[in-house]
Amino acid sequence: MPLFVHISDLTWYLLHNLIISLQSAFVKYIPGSGGGGSKTTSFNLRLILWEAGVTVSNKVLECLVLRSVIIE
């Protein structure tokens, strides 16, 4: 039996705001971001997440960086 999760409108609203915050933070911290750049440093990644209101532990940050390296 499949498990369905109902996401309330409030959750969608918060998720939407988080995405908008992340987008604006990426533009702020990506070097030479005139819309063309898409790479940043792991140090800037922490600043981007903080700017969007998200805090992560060193281990989570390390996992995010390693995951992005593996995907490339």
C-alpha cells in the first residue's frame, strides 16, 4: 500500500519562500554571478544557507559538498 503525504498550504508557502531565499543568496555569493555562473566554494555554500535561514552542521555541509562532487 503506497504512503501518501499531505503537504499543507502553509508548508508549500514556507518551501516556496525557502527556494526564493536560496535563489537570491546564490546570486549574492556566486563569484561573477551575472546569471551565468553556477559554481561556488564550500565556504560560500555555508553563507548561502545562512542567508536563506538554514543552518547545517559541519557533517551535513560535508555531505552536501561530497554529493555535488559525485554528481558532476
